[in-house]
Amino acid sequence: MKAGFRYWLRDRFWALPLAIALAAAGLAVALTTLDLELFGSLPVLFSGGPEGARALLAAIITSMISFTGLVFSITVVVLQLTSSQFSPRVLNTFLHDRFTQVALGVFVATFVFAFVVLRTVRGTAETADFVPTTAVTAAVVLVFVSVLVFLRYIHHITQSIRASTIVTRIGQDTRALIVRRYPEDAEAPTAGAPAAGPVYRVPTDEGGVVQSVDDDRLAQVAVDHRCSIRLVPAIGEFLPTGATLFEVTGQEPPDGEDLCAAVVLNAERTLDQDVGFGLRQLVDIALRALSPSLNDPTTAVQVVDQLHDLLRCLVTRPMPPRRRCADGVLLLTVPETRFGDLLALAVDEIARVGAEDPRIRSRLRLMLLDLGDVARPEHVPPIAHMLPAFADS
């Protein structure tokens, strides 16, 4: 039930920089070994002696560790600014930003590379001179690469804290989930009756938010034990420790650990399978923008436009129940958020907080009218129910 290794690794900001640093250490060992084996037969790329190599590598080490600290400080300031101005829930967008991780990895890798190479430089009154010319030259090249990455990082970080960039990025991630979760050619699952037998409740041994569910694994467990499995909480809901996670109907209940292993619980919601979380992030940004402390209705309008795009994508797609059936038997049921609930999430709070702003109400009304024009028949009722509240906009 705990987050799998893939989820655990994805949420570790240090994982990619550490991997790059280890790769740099391995490269340093390989190049110095190559220099040692072919000493004197390679073109001389670095022409200095042992003292010059030591001074150069020491300067690289000192400067790169200070450089890395500066970049890390900039990143922390950006995270604090984003959390206070937009929403703490958008921090994952930055923590999962691959370019920021790669940039920090390159800076740390340059430091590690130079440090490993430095220990191989020899040349005293008691020992023969040895300067790994290829490795020293590679350290200089890494410094220039770090400068280029830093310039690109400054541009990237300044762009990433713009309101339009944050809103667009969340919208793109949410839209990708919608397309993946609700294909345009999706068909309603076949009907099936629950298996016969008593109902068993499977509690959770730890609390957390339901991040994702492995439908295939649970359906296979249901087939093996000839039972019906129903997940009690919906994706994105919090489950306290000891609460019921599954209800199993059948004569041969499966082991609770097998069921719990198919569910990922964690401390917060993600966009793995939770469309509502994408909408929640956008709504939070709009509410923060409409607060008296910020008073930024233009950002709220941008959010409404992004919500319009996402809801338009939803209303044109079928949203069949999330269940699995086989041979007339209901194997698995996973509760899903209905379109009406997602629409209410996207509209209600913004409409209430922005009731005095004519631009917000006008945009919401135009959005609902457009959604009503393109919606599939099953999605029309919640839109029609909400429209009268904006009749005077």
C-alpha cells in the first residue's frame, strides 16, 4: 500500500542530481585510468605540471561548491515565492522539474569530477610526476558546460515563476491525464452482478491519500478468488488509519495484503489518476489571486480560461464507470468523480469569491454556454443546472 519504488524515487528531488554526480565520479575514474594506462601516448591537452593541475582543480572545486550553493539558494527562494503567491499544492510541479534537477546535477558533478581527479595527480620529490591530462581537460570542459547550463537555468527559472507558465503547465499535465483516463472511443463496461457470498471489509493499516489504483492487479485477484472487489474511497480522498479500504464479496476472500499492495497511499494528491487535483490546483491559484492581499483578477481570468479548456475536453468525452466484469460477474468497482462534481469544483468557489468582478462572472457564463453547446448528452444536465446563476452576467 505504501508508494512503490517508482513513486518514491520520482518524489525525491535529489535522486537525479545524485545519479549524475555518481556518473561523473565513474567518468573521472575511467579517464584517469585511461591516462595512466596510456601515459605519454595521448595528445597533451593540459600542458601544465602537477602543481598547475592541482591549482586548477582546487580552483574548480572551490568555485563549483559555492556556485552550487548559490543555485540551490535561488531554487529555494523560487519555491517560497511560488508557495506564497500561488498555492503550496503547485510545489510538486517545481520539485519534479527535470531541468532544475539536471542543472543541480551538472554543478555537483563538476565538483565531484574535479575532486576525484585531484587525488590522482602526483608529483613530489619522492614520487614520479603524473598528470591525467585528459581528465584535467575534461574538468575544464565541465566548467564551461556548467556556465552554459547556469545561463539556461536562469532563463528557465524566471520563466517558470510566471503565472501564465504555471497555469499552462498544470493545464497541460491535467489535459494529458484526461486524454489518458477518458479516451474518446471509450465504451461502457459490460454489466455484471456481484459474486455471491458474504461481504468482508479490508481496513488500511496506514492513513493517506489514495493516489492510484492498479485495476489490472485487483481484477486478477478477483478472478483468482472468484469474488467482487469494491474500493471504498475515491481517487484523491484521504483515508484514516484503520478505515475500510475495500469491501470484498465472495466465498473465498483474498489476503488483505494482496489487495492493499495494488493501492498507492501517500501524504498528498497527485496527477497520477486524479483529474480533480489538477482542477483543484488551478482553482486554488484563482482564489489566491482574487484575495484582497493579492488582488490580481487577471491571473484569475487566466485560470478560468484554462479551466474552460480542460472542461471542454471533458464534456466531449465519455466518462464510463470504472469497473471490470468478466462472464457476467462484477470483478472490480472503483468510485469515480462525476462530471457534475468536477464542474462544481471548477466553478463554485471562483464564482463565490469573484462575485463582484464582472470579468470573472462573464468568463464563467461564456464558459458554461460553450460547454453546453459541445457537451455530450449525459454531461448537459449539470451545466444547465448551473447556468441560471449567471443569467445576469
